[in-house]
Amino acid sequence: MTDAAKKTTTRETHLSKSYEPVSVEARRYEKWVADGRFKAADDSDRDPYCIVIPPPNVTGQLHLGHALNHTLIDAMVRRERMRGKEALFLPGTDHAGISTQNVVERQLADKEGISRHDLGREAFVERVWEWKATYHDRITSQMKKIGDGVDWDRERFTLDEGLSHAVQTIFKRLHDDGMIYRAERIINWCPRCMTALSDAEVEHSDDAGELVSMRYGEGENSIVVATTRLETMLGDTAVAVHPDDERYAHLVGRTVELPFTGRHIPVVADEHVDPEFGSGAVKVTPAHDPNDFAIGERHGLESILIMDERGVITAHGPFQGLDRFEARSAIASALRADGRIVAEKRPYIHAVGHCDRCDTTVEPRLSKQWFVKIERLAKLAGDAVRNGDTKIYPPEMEKRYFQWVDNLLDWCISRQLWWGHRIPIWYGPDGEQVCVGPGEEAPEGYTQDPDVLDTWFSSALWPFSTLGWPAETAALKKFYPTASLITGQDIIFFWVVRMMMFGTYAMGEVPFKEVYLHGLIRDKEGKKMSKSSGNGIDPLEVVDTYGADALRYMLARDAQPGSDNTASIELAEIARNFCNKLWNGTRFALMSGATVEGDLPESPSLIDRWILSRLSRTVTAVDALLDQYEFAKAMDALYHFAWDDVFDWYLELTKPVLAEGGRPADDTRRVIGHVFDQLLRLLHPVIPFVTEELWLSLTGGEERGESLTVAAWPAAGEADAESERLVEALQHLVVEVRRFRDGQGVKPSQSVAAALTGLSDAGLDGQERLIRTLVRLDEPGEGFAPTAELAVSDQVSVALDTSGTIDVAAERARLEKALKAAQKELDGTTKKLGNEAFLSKAPEAVVEKIRTRKATAEADIARATAQLQRLDG
RNA sequence: GGGUGCUUAGCUCAGCGGUAGAGCGCUGCCCUUACAAGGCAGAUGUCACUGGUUCGAACCCAGUAGCGCCCA
């Protein structure tokens, strides 16, 4: 810290020879926080710009997907802060009901051999809070390490007091609006987590099972049904056929005997049966299948639950006490022994639902749960996007949004867990039921519903509960609706849609004006990264090895809207190399006396005009790209401006000027200072640490309490096309000479005598000395005897005295290659221009362009040919 | 099964109607006092396949094949 202060106060370049992130990052981050750089004010005159964090699981740890997400959010917010907005990146975490409870239960079992029931609800929840405290510190320190510029004073947790109040408030409001109800329905049940799940928490995969066809009943009174879930037959209460299916018309209204149970079940006619599938007859298990439940309701069938919460068969009979999968094979054997199996298809690939937390096969199960009526909310959420109140980036993602939001079923929100927001419904001794709002007391003698709410129920309030809702806080007024939501496209259904529903419902206004859905992180094989498949790259390891800036840069430069990121450790190295290059470029600028003091020169030199023009174009491009969340392209533009234009050309071009000294050198020092000042600003949102460190060295701003975090974002100036054209000509000349030298095996350090002609015709008056220095061409001296002549362009040619024989073969090869390329170009353009249809139908501008290309090709050929002849001569 | 996207240089990806591009990798030369985590120069492609539209197709249309994702 004191070292750094010394560095900047002396304004000298005590920067190390290469960038060492560890020596910079933690120190910088602490200072930013201490100086309140990320704090947003509720009462400022500045326009608001707020993005709320997609809250990570408080007991989880950051993976690369989080790092990508945070990088993009942080970059957007930092840029807006620099643009003078009241910028807020609001942090927090969620309580992740199921997975957190799972983890703590497992730990209790492993370490103490007890279950949550042994502890009891209160003590168990107490334990989870302890667990939460530990892991909360881990995840926040990770966020600090990757440089999240969040307002820590506003950090929220879904289970904290304010947010719990918000949950209770909206529950009560929805309840009183008739939009929350309790009903017996078929829900997704996880027999391992022992709780209901919402549709979104079920993942379907195509699994290999078996399709077994079996016969119910005997003789004329028999019917064949097929199933992949044999065990459910114990709960069958009917067989259904299509009403028009003549094969079974005689059976409708009669009963067949259900094996093992002694029950006689009716054959019913139902239009929803597909007569084409299997035998055309289906078994009906209303308590264990949503379609069968619907059939059951239509025909007044009994619903028989045949297993308990763990998936163990409870139906009386030989299979009682077996797990559902054990029962499946036991039943198969028994049926086979009975001669009832008429066909078996194995493997039979079919979609099977799995719990997205533990991968256990989900059991559809009749159960009494709480639901949110979705229709009105879904319409609000869908219309908000249709109306353009919220804009989705990339736009293709809208389809996926509508596909979900327009086909939503009622949302099952109750969970049979202890960790979460307890449902604020209380039951009276005589079956009364009241919803208790915030600040209200349940009547004496009532007991509260034991279940808790789906975590996403509270996450859905996040964009406004975190700002103080339901209180009409200044923060809420200032920052709602938030500017944007940036999140992975995999949680569009869990989270984005639900925030849209609750936001529009509770606030009457969308929660965010834009949504940017970024891709997932994959490994080099295209697989989704995960800890279980062992292909994960730990972002914190990347930080330790290459620095947070390298991590952020690597992620941002690969973030293309609509496609996933392919991460590999090599990308981190590339990113680190860029940071190092920037470090050294700036170090050189400082050593050259670059300054940000005073006005820019009134009449800058050609190369200064050129770099200022390139800067202007870069600012324009980066702004346009970032406005569209085109991070990869913005980074590409910055990369090329920095590396190609500034480091490879501009700095090299300034060296001779600086060596010359005098006023031109002073002017250029000022321009170098400006260019680096602006470049560092442009890069700061993505690579905040290295840019801050360098910028403070460049400007000496630390002692004045300055920081790049709050420095003004660059404004694009005018482009200067003339300077760009001239410098391009100069670059072309330089490259041609270098090629020649390289082809001739002339060492870079070796000077060659040369005469340059036609520079003023090419508009490069006054650049001769610069060019000579750059490519080591000495003035022709006594006895100058050119051995080769390079016709660089129509105007410029260079005669070189290589003081000896030249490698004719190499030079000929070089020229012949150029000639061949030009000839190909001439052939192509000549053919086009000889095509009547092309001339009459193509736009004039295109025809003109082809004519120019043809002329250029002709000139190139003439020059190359002449040079080849000279070689022979 | 219904949607939706992808297939371009060895790898990762841009380009989406008018000269095929980038980064990395590769080849050669160079420790040129900012940087070898670097510099200079160079090589590299039947733009998946088959038809069609067009003066002109990597780009538009149709079909085929492979891969991916979402939803059931």
C-alpha cells in the first residue's frame, strides 16, 4: 500500500517488469470498498442504473458460470457508473431450500448419526443458520476476489427479515386475491428429498426402461394394457379405451379383475385414450399419474395411493414393503409366472422425470399442496415482453420465453421442508383456515401449516424485495424498475419468468427493462461444466494463477449472445498475456514521459491524428456493441485497438519522434498520455484491477483521491479518414520493406542503404525519417548501388543497396507469389465486368468497386512484372 | 413427439448477398533497452451434403446427414 503510494507520488515508472496480479488485486478491492466506490445513493440527481445479482445459493461456491455472470453484470454497471449514472450492483444470496437442507441433513447423518427429526424442527433450523453463516462468508469473499463491484451495504438474503416480510406480504395479497389455493393434485414428488417439486424442478431424460404388456381379466373379459411403471398397477382403478374403438366396445361398462388385488375394475371409454398406442387400452392409476388422474376425475374413479413418501409400497399384498423399483421386478416375475405377460419391449427408451437436486426418479403422486393460479400472472408476464416493456437479448430468446410463459400450469409452491419461508396459513381446531399477513397474529389455538415455500417464490420478489418492498423506500423509488437482468439462459423458467410475474403483479411495472440471457460454460468437448464430471475449472484457481482480470477478460471475450462459452485454461493464459501486454505498453508510455496534463496539441502530427481517429472509432464501436450486450465483439474491438493499433504500430511510430525531442515529442507525449488514459477507461469495466493500477500511475491521481471506477467514460470524437488512409499507406510501405528484408535474410538489426522515391506523391511528405528508422534504411551514401528496387505502390518505390548479391530466387518467389495473387484478382474482376447481366443488374457502387479492384490488380501486375524483369536484367 | 439452434483454418469461434476473417496453434527469423507472457514475416480452408433462387450464395429457400439445447 505504501509502496504503491510512493510509486504514484513520484510519477515514475517503478512498475514491475511484468504484471503481478496478486500484488494489486486485494489491495485495490479493499480500497474501492473503503472509499465507497460501489455505493449507490438513493437520493442523488443522477439517473439510476441498477442490476440485481442473480442470487447464488448461500452455501454454494462460485463456479465459472457465476464468474461469467458476475463479470458481465459488473462490466455493465461499472461502465454506467463511469457514464455518470447512479449505478448499483446489488448483491445477495438465496437460501436454496432443498439443497441446503439436504447438505445439512447429510452432515448430521455423517458426523452425528442423527436425522433432522431427532433434532426437531427448531434445533435443526438453528443448525442450518449456523451452516449458512460459515458458507456465506466463503461466497462473499469469492465475489470480492473476482472483483464484483457491489454495494455491500445493500446485501440481502432471501430469508432475512425484510425479505421474509416481503414473502409474507405477497402471499397474503395473492391469497386474498384468490390466486393461491390448496388442492389435492398429482404433483412431482421426490422420494429422496421427500418433498413436492414444481414442474420446473423436474428434469426429463430419455432413459432405457421396459414396456410391459400384460393381460387383465380372463377370456372374453380380458384386456391387454402396457406400462413402463408396472408397480403402479396395484393402484389401478380402471382400464380406459377410446369410445370409438370397436375392439373393446363390448367391454366398456364391464369390469376386469386386477391381478393380485382381487379388485374388479371398470373398463371406461375416454376420448383422451390414443387407440394407436400399444393395444389401445390403458391402465388407469389416478393417484400416480397426471393423465390418469384426469381420466379418474372424468369418470369418478377412486384414487388409491400405493406407496409412502419414500416410494415404498404400502398396498396390501405380496409386494407391501418393497421399494417401488423392487416391486416393479417382483410384479413382473409374478405376472410372468401367471402367464399374464404378453409382450416385453426392452430397452424401451422413454422420458423419465428426475429431481433436479438429487437426480432421483420423480414419482407423480396425489398430494395436497398449495398452488399459485398462474393464468393471470403468466399473461401479465407475457404481455410485458409483447408490449416491449421488457426487451429480451438476444431477441431469439423471446421464443423460449413465450413457449414457457404461455403454457404454464399452476405452480406448486409448498415444500415438505423445514428450511425456508413457512407458509403463513394457520388452521383452526375445527378445520378453519386463515392466512396471516405481516404483523397479524393467528387466532388462539390455531396451528401453522408445517410446509415451507418454494425458494423461487421468494427469489421471484428479488428485484423489489431487495430494494425494501413492501415499504415505499427511496431505494425502491430510485431503482425500480431495474435497468437490466443478466443471467444464464438456463434459469429463464425458474427465475426470469417468475420475477416478471411477481414484479408486474406486485409493482404494476416490470422488474427490469432489459434481460440479457448469456450462455452456459462448456469444456472443450462441449460438455456442460460440472463438479461431478470433473471437467470444471475453478474460477478461484484461475484468479490465483492468472489474476481476476484474466479470468474476467477470458469470460467476456468469449461471451457471444446466443451461444455458450467454451472454457479452457489456455484462454486464461491468453487473457493474462493481454493484461501483461497492457501493463508493459503502459509502462513504456510512462517511461516515454506520457502525460495527461494540459490540452491536446492543436495541430497533431499525422500519426497522432491517426491514433486519435482509431480511438474515436473504437469508442463508437465499443459503445454500440456493449449496448447490445455484444461482449465478445466489444472485447475484440478493444483487443485489436490496443494490441495492433496502439502497441504494435503507434508506440513504434512514436519512438523516433520521441528520440528526436523538442515540441513534436512533447505533443506526442501528450497524445500518448491521452490514448492510454482513454484505453484504460475503456477496458476498466472488464479488467478493473490492472487498469486502475496503471491509470493511477499514468495520471498520478491517487493522491488526489481519484479512481478509474468513477472516471468519465470516453466520448467518441470525430474519425479522421485522411490520416487513416495515409497511415495505412505508410504501414503498407513498412510491411513491404520488412517482407523484402525477411525474404533476403537481412537481420532485423542490420541497416540497409536505400533511396525512397515518391513519398510526397503518396502524401507521406515529412515521414521519411520515421520510415527509415522503423525499417532501418540508411540514407544512400557514397557509392550507393541499388541491387533491388521495390515498387511499393503506384507512387512509392524503394531502391535498396544490400551491399552484395541478393537472393534472386527468394525475391523472385516473393514477386511471383504477388503476381499470381494479382493475376487471380484480375481474372475474377475481368470476368465479372465482362458479364452483361452483372453490369446491368448489380448496383452501381458494386460495379465501381470491381472496376477499382481490377485497376489495382492491373497496376500490381505491372509493378511485379517490371520488378521480375529487372531481376533478370 | 413438438420446438429451437449449430455444422467456416489443426482448435475455439466471428462473418449471414458483392475480394473467406480473428485468437490460439503451426513454420522461419529475431533476447531490436516496454513486453520472449514478446517482436517481425509466413503457411493453412471443396465455408457439412444435395438441389434451388440470384448477375453473384459461406450468407437466402427446400431437402439430407450429424451434433446441441429447450419443452413434453
